[in-house]
Amino acid sequence: MGNIIIHPAWQIAERFVTSEAVFLNRRSFLRQMSFAGAAGLAAMPLAGCAKAEPPDADSRTSSAAGAVVPAQAYPASRNQEFNPNWTFTNEKIAGRYNNFYEFTLSKDVYRYVNKFATTPWPIQIGGLVEKPMTVDAMELVGMFGLEERIYRLRCVEAWAMIVPWTGFQFSKLVGKVSPKPEAKFIRFETFNRPDQAPGMAQVPDYPWPYFEGLRLDEAMNPLTLMVTGIYGKPLPKQHGAPIRMVVPWKYGYKSIKSVVKIEFIAKQPKTFWETLQPDEYPFESNVNPNVPHPRWSQATERMIDTGDRFKTELYNGYGKYVARLYAKG
Ligand code: MTE
């Protein structure tokens, strides 16, 4: 296992390459801490899986509505405010160590995504808004443009990664639909296609489709991104193609993948994990080293590629942007 490093060493560019074998050992260690373990469910068998599909970086992504995002749109220009001198997590490892329970409870999601169709991708945006709309994911890109930001992502399972995401600030979309004054929260929902996502049938008792929520002020925070790409290319399916949320100061499960519905509502919505285990996965779920998960510590975290272990930071290190959202009184 990696060394204990006491300062937030993801700020240090120097990294070590990890061999696949060492990585796989770490994976099995990490699986012990997974949601699947948490829910008392066995990990899905790895055999008999579909062939992996590489990210489709060279093709053009088109929608039924005719919106097209040329591959040349990637990489998008980097937003200099989110361009720290951190070394990225190894791309291949990030794409083979995923949580996407619609496909499998194990981390090798990339093996199970072949049948998943990501175009066209209509998204319903409605609820308490003046201008509801149904638009294709790629039309949203046309409306708001793309930028690249380097963020850390911290999973509740105590692993972390550093990746360049491509997307647009979610507040732009909020502005476009003009929320009514009663709108205080946003509820997000993922697709519901058991025929394309084999994990759904394997855990039929889960409250599919996956759903999440944010306060409106959290959704409006400049950090909140709607994402269509990673590592300078369109999102591979296992990372949440064609469009997902990224909320970097909260545990990873708040960053819902493959979103099809965005609803503005007055009351705090339930979330998928909160419905399953309210004591373990509350609505707010900000990264906080001082609040342990009921069954494990959140004080440190492990980088998925090097295995190095770092101290976890409050709000995942993004307090400058978000602490005021949670100031009491
Ligand atoms: N979104 C959906 N629809 N289904 C999921 O199972 N898993 C979440 C989140 N979004 C999940 C999801 C969890 S637990 C994490 S840590 C992140 O996705 C992982 O994102 P990544 O696989 O791109 O690293």
C-alpha cells in the first residue's frame, strides 16, 4: 500500500508509476470498503462480461436533433482558475476503476457498457422554472460551450483521483431556464434502461433509476460542472457519457452520471443512496475528514493509481469556494 503522506501531497507533481498487478491488488483491498460491501452484497462476478470499448475520441458525436459536437471541440481550452500544478491520475486506471451500479457493482464497469446507447440523449429540464425545455446533451454544449478544469474527485469509499473534466458551469443552464422563486432544490435522474445496463437487474431492490439532488445555491456555485468530457476527449461510457454532473467538494456519489432529467423543486429531494442507507449517505455529503463514515474513517484517502495515501481535506480542499454555503447562523 502507498506511503502515508501528511501534507496534501496531491499538490506535489512528483508521482510514481504503479504496475497493473500492484494496482489490481489495491483494487481488491479497496473493494472491501465499497458500497457493495457496505450493503452486504457480493461483488458481481467478473467472468462472462462484454468486450470493452475504447473511448471514441475520433468520431463525431451527433444527436437526433442534429446537434453535432466535432471531436475537434476537444480538448477545450483550460480555465486558468482551475489549472493547478497537479499530476493527473493515470487515464487508463481512471477508466477501469469506476462506480456505475447500473452496469455492475464491481469496478470494471468498462466491460459492461457495450450495449449502452448514448445518442440521441434528450434531457428533460423542468419543474419550477419559467422556461422548461427538452434538449439533447449536445445541444447544451452548443448553447454553453466547453471549458476544461482540473478537479479532485473524492469517493466516499476513501479513494480519490485528479482528472481534467470538460464541460460547462452548471449555473449557465440554471440561468437559461429561469427558476421560479419557489425553486430551492434540484433533483437529477439517470436513465432507466435495464436492457442496456445489466447491473440494474442484478440488484432489482435498488430504487432505480439513480437519482441525486443539490440545493439551488450549491448548483449555482461556480464549481458545479456539467461534464461531457474527460482527459481532453468525450466521456467514455463508464465515466457517465454523454453528460454528467461533477460536484467536487462532495463525495463522488453526488456527481450523478448519464443525466436524463433535471427538475427544479421546492423541497429537499431524497437521493438514491440516502433512500438505501440514510445514516450513511445523507443529502449534504460534503467531504469531511472529521466525520467518519459509520463503518470506516474518512481521515485519509488513497489515490487510485499510485496508492499513495493523503490526508483528506474539508470540502475536498475547495473551502475557498464553498465554505460560506455552510456557515451557521
Ligand atoms: N451515477 C450513477 N448514475 N450511478 C452510479 O452508480 N456512482 C457514483 C457517481 N455517479 C454512480 C454515479 C459514485 S459512488 C462515484 S465515486 C462517481 O460516480 C465515480 O465517478 P467515476 O467512475 O467517473 O470516477
